[in-house]
Amino acid sequence: MSVAENLVLRSFDRPPMTRAKCLVSRRAIRSHAREMIGRYAVKTRSPETPIGDLSGGNVQRAVLARELGSGTAKVLIAANPPDTETAPVEQELLVAEQQAALRDAVARLPPGCQQLLALLIADPPVPYAEISARLGIPAGSIGPSRRRSLDRLSRDPAIAALVNTEAASTAG
């Protein structure tokens, strides 16, 4: 949907947006859109720009222009307005919290589990033969030891709390 189409959602079916009660006037829609874009300082390349291409603040300006631009609104109630400025910050904080919880949980693992997991996620990958030699364990026990270490990690209270929080937020 373009910026212009979005700006006339409340009035596209009435004159001057329509002619003969059924024909939409593209010219009237573009003219109205240019007026609202200017009045509400919506930064867009053109009225035909997809509304989704606008920044969050400009989407909010367009919504205000649409809702208030007709001059008929007496009150505007913004329930849960999108907060496009803090959403990325909140996401970064969540990722930092998850990483801290993982670091803490790994630190609580026995040293042998920590060393094994570190070698298994090393970049470039460390061959099993080298892991076996470094840790003094048979190469055939690396897979089962990995599984036990990851199971232990998943049972850590911090990791369990994160998993439960994520499951609750995606379910609700």
C-alpha cells in the first residue's frame, strides 16, 4: 500500500476522492497525499512510495495525518503506539542478557566440560584426534561427552529460565 493510499483510508469512498459515487479519483488522492505529507512533515520520496519503506517515525506521522487530516477527529487515542526507536535497543539488551546467562552457565560447568565445548566450537574446527590428545580422552567418547555437557548446560537454572521465558513469549 502506498503512502497516498494509506492517507485516504478514512476518506477514499467520499468526494473529492470519488466521482459518480464509485470511481476513485487518483488525482484527488495524490493531491490530498501531497498536502498531508507537507502538513505533517512526512519524509518520503513520493506519495507512491510503499508505506512500509518509511522509517518508523514517518509511518507515525502518516498515521497522524490520516487520522487527523480530515479535520473530523475530536480525540485521538494511541493505544500501544509502535515504539520503533526502542525496539532495536530492547532486542540488543535481550541478546546481551542471553549471552551473559550463557557465559555464567558455562562458567558453572566442570573445567573438562568447558574445555571440550570450547574446542568443539573453535574456528577453525579442531579435529577429534586433536581434541582427544589435548584433553586426554578417547576420540570415541567426545560425542557422548559433548551430549552430557550440553545436557548439563541446558539444566542450568539461568538457561532454563531463558528457555522458559522465550517459550512463554512466543506462545502468548
